[in-house]
Amino acid sequence: MRRRDGVSLLLVREDSATSAADGAVAAARALRNALAHLPGEAAAEVLVEEFP
């Protein structure tokens, strides 16, 4: 839904939103595990590139 006075709204089914949240949690865990295997400086560089 496009709004004139603010950010647009997106309506989704609850089961779709839940599966998207599950995917985000899985991605966060994968990132955590990947960063755990990188040297500290390399992990910091990767994060700074994405989150300046």
C-alpha cells in the first residue's frame, strides 16, 4: 500500500512472514559461523565493507 505521508506498507500472510524470519535467523547463524573461522582482522574488514 502506497502512502502519501510516509513509508509504504506491505501486507503479507503470517506464514510467509514467519518463514522469512526463520530465513533471517539461519542467515545470521551462517554469518556468525563463517566469521568465527576468519582471522579477527579479516572478519572486521568484511563487516566494515557491508556496514560502514
